[in-house]
Amino acid sequence: MFVITADQRRSTEHGDRVEQILAAIRDWSDAHRSDIVLDVERTVGDEVQLVLASAGSAVDLGLMLMRAREWSVGIGTGEVDLPLGDSARASSGEAFVHARRAVERAKGKGEPAPIVVSGPDARGAEAATALTQLLASVVRRRSDAGWEVADLLDGERTQKDIAQALGISEQAVSQRIASAMIDEERRARPVAAMLLERASGGIRP
């Protein structure tokens, strides 16, 4: 199992954004319903939590939260106590302990990006953290122009289609893809998911 715990950064300065992120995660969940074990909820204060069955979905959601630039994210993996409760808040187990440990570390100033993985395989967790933080840095630094292209580049639209939709040249689309490191980020996501699986003890090197 994979437990995502996210805590809002500087909420006293920016106001409570929990309802806003809950709505965004629920929209995301509609496309990942088969991977949702326990739906997202506010747990305490300005913190939200949910439980997922897939490492790939955990990476995807973690990076979505990084895009918002307002959240510290902990991804905990490992066993959970069965049967699970009716909600994440009512559940417990190793994965929840690791998620708490991860989000507390993610809040620290020493991390290059506020997302951390923790799991029973410590070396796997450190490797997963390193790559996920690298991807998070790419996502957090992407410009609005880069996101315009990234959001349209869904595997169905061609660069020509995107150019027409945005009213720019195909060359400009290609330049945005390169400068936003869209291809590099997307190709590395499955590797991050594999490392997250390793952190859970599910894959051995």
C-alpha cells in the first residue's frame, strides 16, 4: 500500500487551501479510481491523506501536488493493519508510520523539493526520494507556457494540433517541450514508480 500525506506550507500566510486541493485530488481520483483504496480526506489542521494501491499513481499524485507549490508531501509505503478503517484517518499500519515520517522530513529546509519517500527498504526509499525530488524540481520550475503544452500533450494530439490550439508555430511547440523537459520528466516517472515499489520491499535490486 502507498499512503500519501500532504501538509500545506505557510498556511498562515496564504490561507487555508485544503478544500481547493481536496477538490483537485477528487478530480484526479476519478481517472485513477481503480487505484484508490481510501479516498482523500482532511485529517487534521491543513493536512490531507489518502491510500493508494499503485506506485505509479502515488508518483503521479505526488507530482501533481508539487505543481501546486503549496504542499509538503510524504509518500509512505509498507504493510497496513487489516481490515482497514472506513477512512485513512481511521486506519493504521507501517505505511502510515512511514508517511508521517516522510512528510515531517519533507517540511525540512534541507530537502531540495518538499517530497519524500519512506518505506521498509531504506535504500530503496532514498533512491525513490532522490528521483522524485528531481522530477518535482522539474515540475515546480516549469513555466506557464510549458504547462500549456504539457497539459495538451496527452498522446492523442500531435504537435501540429497543439500549435493550432495555442496559435503558435510547431517549432515553438517543440521548443517549449524541450525547455520544459516534458519528455524527460514523463519517461522518468515509471522509473520513480519502480523505485517506490522497491522502497516497499516489493522489488529487489
